[in-house]
Amino acid sequence: MKTFLVGGSVRDELLGRPVVDRDWVVVGATPQQMLDLGYRAVGRDFPVFLHPRTHEEHALARTERKSGPGYRGFVVQASPEVTLEEDLARRDLTINAIARDGDGTLIDPHGGVRDIEARVLRHVSEAFTEDPVRILRLARFAARFAEFGVAPETLALARRMVEAGEVDALVAERVWQEVAKGLCEGVPSRMFTVLRECGALARVLPEVDALFGVPQPPAHHPEVDAGVHVMMAIDLAAREAAPLPVRFALLVHDLGKATTPQSEWPRHIAHEQRGVPLVDALCQRLRVPAECHDLARLASRFHADIHRALELRPATVLKVVEATDGLRRPERFRLLLQACEYDARGRLGLESRPYPQRPLMEAALEAARAVDAGAVARTVARDRIAEAVRQERLQAVTTALAAHRPG
């Protein structure tokens, strides 16, 4: 029985990046031997155990054989006879197929160290084609390691997988899991660029893919292309460490523009409302968590209204606050404003442009929420309470806007 440090922890050490989790592969052991040594079994599809003291994952060396479509269509063999080299050969990318033994020696049968030095993402073998999740992982690693390029032969392999329909076998939860992780990487646009280059974006996120090539008015969008704008917005959100719901909202906030008739280009009248059902369909298909889905709906429907906040009447500002449930969900409303700011600044040459709409709308929200509805209710007849409270809120919002609007 011998234990080796493997995968991402070795890769990140070589890159000089912080190692968050350490994974180990165990060669020459049986599941019963691991249990006898005090390890706790946690693997559902193959033997994985937690170390009794460190609680780090230790997986038995294993091989995989394709037995059906999709990422679950595998027969896994884990036995004492499986070698370290056989285990490394089943991994996706060369940079993830490096091991280190107890004395620090690197075991690198597929040139992972060379590819780290060359900053290249390359598949280990043709076995890459057996698991469509590897396309999503390739794209996600491109978003994490923005300085790495994808080897042409690996991109070609991914393209053949898409053409063969392998991506169509992916289950919704796994697609969302990888997309969410990719959005949380340092340069998330690279994930969608790689997916688009191999044709997978049109299969897993056709609504987003449809935005590329759609023009916008150059006066407002110097980058012109709607898809490029969305990529700029999510990268800006990543640079400013925005949470996942904001990044996802930016990814889908302009879906309605892909439905604008070409005869109306580059204008996109009412694209906000047209985008909402597209957001709903995408979120339902991928089973997107409610926190992300809800904010995405609001961003699609109200981003243009919030962009016009400097010119809106106080009654309209209050209507936006109410329609987005800002009075009861102030934190979500603030996330909506954050998404709107990155939408406005995620444009060519406008990344540093101020966005006064955000503090203005925050002030309006706080003014409306500061109204004591109970105190107002005690001063009027029961059938006039709702209108009286709203009038108090409108007056508070009017005062707040007057104090925060330029000039």
C-alpha cells in the first residue's frame, strides 16, 4: 500500500498558487484495508475514504471503461492491482495528471509539468472523449488559468464530441454546477469563449450563444456586440469579487436582445420584458437555485429602469422599489443595483465610468424603508392606511432623490 498526492494540489504547488484541498490516491489497497486503518468510506460511485485524522480524501487507484452515453456511463475498476500510472491515465488534462510521492518525487507520465511551463491545457488521451463533463471542466480551467491556452488538438477533440452529441447527454445539475464554478473563476468569460469555440455553448446555453453577433447602438455600447458586452460585464463583476447571483444575473440579463427582429437592429425596444421568459426557461432547464434565478429575473426586467434612475420621477422610483420587493428584500435589491452597475460599466472604454444610479437608488430604498408604517396607520382611518403609508414613502423618496441627484 502506497499513497501519492495527486491532481490539483500538485498542479497548484507547481504554479505557486495556494493549495486549498489536498487529494490522495492509494495504490495497492482494498476497501476493507482502508476501513481497518480507520478511514471512513464516503464514495458513492467509486471507493473514496476520509483520513481518520486529516479528513482529506483518499481514493483507491482506479481505471474507467466507457459503458454508455453521458458522464455516468462508466464501469469503474478499483483494486490493489491498478497502478498509479493507470490511474493518472484516466484523468482529463495533463496538468491534473501529476503525482508526488512521499519523498517529493514527481510522477508525470503525460507531460503535465511541461504543459504547466508552456501554459497549455491539453487532454491526457483519447479517453477525454468518453466523458462530456470534461468539456465543461476544460472551459472552467480556462477561466481559472486565464494565462493558459487550449491546445488546438484538445479543442478539436471537444468539437468532435459536441458533433457526436455527447454534450446532449449531460444532466442539468452537472451543467449548472460547472457553469456556477466557471462564473466564480477569475476570468469567467474564458469559459464561455472555449465553450463557444468548440460548439458546446449552443448546446448547453443556447440563449447566451444567440447573443453573439447581435449589434447594439454604438453610442451606448462601443463594443457593439451583445455577446461581447455580456462577457465584459461578467469579467468586471469577477474583478470586483461580486457574488455568484450577481455574476449569473449579468450572464443572462440581456437574453431578450437575441429575439429582436433584425429589421429593428441595433435598437432593442422592450428586450427587458422579452428576456424574462427566456431567463425562466433557462433556469428551469438547468435547475438554477432560486437565489440566482430570482435576481436574474429582476436584472432582466428592471436593468433599463434603474439605468434611467437619474431622470425618473420619484413615484416611478418608488414603483421600481416596490415591484422588485425591495422593501422586504433590501439585500437582494442591493445585489440588483450591483448587477446594474456592472452592466453599465461592462462596456468598451466605460469600465471606470461612475454609476451614480446605484447610490441614488440605495438612498431611495432606505428612505422608503425608514417610514414607520405603524405610526402612519394610527393616524388615519383603516381604509386609508395603505394609501397613507405609500404617500409617506413617496414623500421620503422625493426628499432623498432631491438630496442625491446631481445639481
